[in-house]
Amino acid sequence: MVGGSRIGSIVTAIVTTPVTLAVILFAVSNRHPAELRLWPLAGSAEVPLYLVGLATMLIGFLFGAAVAWLGAGTARARARTAERDLRALRTSLPAAGPDGGRTRGAG
């Protein structure tokens, strides 16, 4: 949503409102304690069940975001190269003169 259009903000609201509601309902309905044991570590902790679920979702989201960011690395590199080339062309254009370096009357 780079442009910040009105339709984009409406679509964002339509998507985020039900997701937010689902997360709130999940947290409210799963307040029971759960024993959390991490395998190689000794000991355990009593945490609310919703905390386990939300932490798992957060870890999954962050993992997916990292994969998407790494996957888009080549596209970002191409965009940087294109931007650099465009900047170089724009700076060399005024040096070519008002007619772009073409000679008039030849042809």
C-alpha cells in the first residue's frame, strides 16, 4: 500500500478486523494454564494456553517474513542496480546538450 489509496485502506480494514477479532477470541477462550516444557532444558513453566498459541503464531509469522525477505533479495538488488543506472543516465543527460547529443542537419 505504497500510494495509500482509499480502497487499499478499506481492504486492509476488511482483512485485519476479522483476524484481530479471532486472535482476541482465541486469547479469551484459552486462559487455562498449560505446562510448558522445552525438551533439552530441565524444568517447566505454567503459562496460559493462549500465550503458547500466540507465541507459536508469532514465531511462524517471523519465520515466514524472514523467508519472504530473503527470497526478495535478488529483486531488491535488481531494483538498486536499475536505480543506480537511472541516476547515472539522468546526470549524464544534461552533459549531452539540449538535443541529447544528436547533431542537427545530419541526415
